[in-house]
Amino acid sequence: MPRLFLMRHAKSDWSLGEDDHARPLNPRGRKSAEALGDWMRAHDYLPDQVLCSSSTRTRETLARLDIDAPVRFEDRLYHADPHTILRALHHADGEAVLVIGHNPGFAEFAGRIVEDPPVHPRFRDYPTGATLVADLPGTLWPDLAWGEARTVDFVVPRELV
């Protein structure tokens, strides 16, 4: 059964004056990304494929997760809308796929892809580092449609650090 991990990048650093695409993580974001990687390994939430926005902060989030899986960096995931995220997943080929990207698209995508949203006060706004784990029973990536994913877990970094 396919499994989806939907992770918004960790907290970025606005103080350096970088353009949006080149903005790195701040110290809190680096710590959060490492904690998310620890959480994923502790729960055996290990992807076998990663689809990642091409931005600096998503790349750095991925690097600090310390996860060993093939990665496809995709420009189209940079500030992607929900339909673009869905189309990217239609071309996934892993059994467990981690997607790392940005809001506002991720919050909307997460709310639309799950059958029942997790009971969590931060799910709707999907803060930095928020991560949804969802299973896709009876669904293959090319056929993925809204409302088909079953929530397994949801976490925000403040719960981990």
C-alpha cells in the first residue's frame, strides 16, 4: 500500500536578505529538521523516494533529515498549488514517498487529500516542519485523487524539540 509523507520545509532565515528561493534554514529550522528525521526513523516512517522543491530551504530540510532515499528535485514544487503537487505524485514510483515543499499549497493539499483530517490544532495552517503521514489503500500513484488518503500520523516540530 503506498504511503505519503507530506512535509513543509523547516523554519527559514529571513535575516540574510536572500531572495525567496535561496533562503536557508535558521538555527531553529536546522534543529527542527534534525528532530523530524529522528522522529521518522523512530517510527519507521522511511521513504523510498523523495520529491523535493528546488529551493534552498527544502534542500536543507531534506539534508538534515538524514534519510537515504533517491531524490528528485522539482522546480514545479516550489510554491506549488495543490493540483501541481497531485500531478507530481501521479509520477511517483516509490512505495513510500516523501514530498517536501511550501505553503500555502501544502496546507490546502493536505486538507484535500485526506479522507479525515487529523485532530490536531495546527493541521489546517500547516506550520513550518509540519508532517503528515498517510496511507493510500487500494490506490496507485497515477490514480491518486482527493479524499483517498487515510491519516496515520501528523506532527509539528514544536512537539519534538
